[in-house]
Amino acid sequence: MLDQIEWAEDAAARIPMSGEAATRAAELRRCRKAIKRTRAILRLVRGRADAATIASIDDDLRDAGRRLSTQRDRDVRLQTIARLLGPEMAATGTTEASRDRPDAIAETDRSADLVQARMRQLEDRVGDLAIEEISWSRLRRRISRRWIRTRRRLRKEASRGGDERLHAVRKACGRLETQLMLFEGIGDRRVRRRRKRISRVYETIGEDRDLALALAASGEGDDPLRDAIDRRRAELSLVLHRHIGGLRRLRRKAWSMLAPAETTRSVPPRDDPS
């Protein structure tokens, strides 16, 4: 967790120093991803540390991520327009969705400074957090149960439709992906394959949500953009159902591939999320 907090602090510090929009967007994404991964790891240690402290740290992390969400949505709209209609359309600012105001950038820089300070404070709090030793068998059971719940929710919400419900499932998929990363290197290659499967679902729902945000911000005169978004969302719907079918074939017993039940170790170090 400390590594992720440090990476979030470093990325937040780089946001105001990044002149190019693409670099700023990359650092912002890196910061938010590290925050999300820290929260996912926190969920695994619930019940093994002081509940009030865990909840307080999680609240601070959630607030830090939200401070950068407005600029993230703006970056996504620009990237969506460039991907669907070409970079020239995004650069001209001819669509409502592509306008990027200097005052909004200044507000993001202030938020990044606050997030950096918050991460610095959390380093000490997480460093002092007393976490009881957790066996790999316990972690394996928790992840197995969450896999089953997430898979069921995904099938249910994909059939019902609704952007917000699918977005909630996407968050669960993201947490599960991070938690599976803890087991890579101690299990067999199936761990990585299953993490990739859940990652594809996460990315597919994420792209669909990004398109929905761009569509909501588009103006009445943006017919080419709206048509392109509708076509791509129809394609993503088919892709998502294929991914769901792939997840359905992965059975609960597959989690025996993780660590031996009697093994007890500390959580291994993580790779840089960027």
C-alpha cells in the first residue's frame, strides 16, 4: 500500500509541472489508478486491522480521487473525440465536448497540490497501521467469493442495462483485478490469464462509460460525433457479452491455483502502476 501511495503522490506532484495535455492526462490517470489500487488492497485487510482507521483512510483516498475526477472526465472527452473523429476535430474546439478552459486547468493544479499533501499524510498513517498477519488461504477464499459475486452482478446488470449500474460493477472488477495481482508470481499462469479476463471487462465497460460522458457533453450540432459514439457503443455491447461468456466458463475450483492453503506470507511488492 505504501508503494501505491508514494506513486500517487509522485504523479500528483507531476501534474502541475506537465505542460503538454497528453502528459498531464497520463500523470492524472497514474495518480487515480494508484489511489484505486490502494483502496482495493485495503478491502482485503478489513477485519485484520482497526476498522475505524481503515474506514478513515479509505474515505481520504476516495476524496482524493474525486478531486481529480472532473479533469479526468475532460481528458476522456478530448481523447474520445480524437479517437472517433480525428485529432484535428479535438484540437479545433468546434464541439462543446472538446473545450478545455484555462480556469479548469488551474483548478486541477490546485486539486493536484491538495492530493499530493493528502498522500504525504497518508504515508505516515498507513505506515503506522497495525495489520494482523493474513494467510494466503484466507485471501484466496475472499477473492474467490468476490469473483463469484462480481460475475453474477455483471451478468445481471449487463442484461438489465443502465450506465450507472454497470459502472458500479466496473469498480468491483477493477478491485478484483488489483487483488489478483497480489497472487501473480506465486501461482501458475492461470492467475494472470484470469486477471486479464477481468481486466478486459473493466476496460470495455470503462470505454463505454467514457463514450456516454462524451455523448452527454456533445451539442446538438455534433451529429458526426454522436453517430460515431452510437456505433462504437453498439460494438462494445457485443464485446462485453463475449467477455461475460468467457468469465462464465471459469469455475470457482480454479482458485486452487493460487497459494497452498497452509502458506502464510506477507503481501509481495507491487509493480509501478504506470
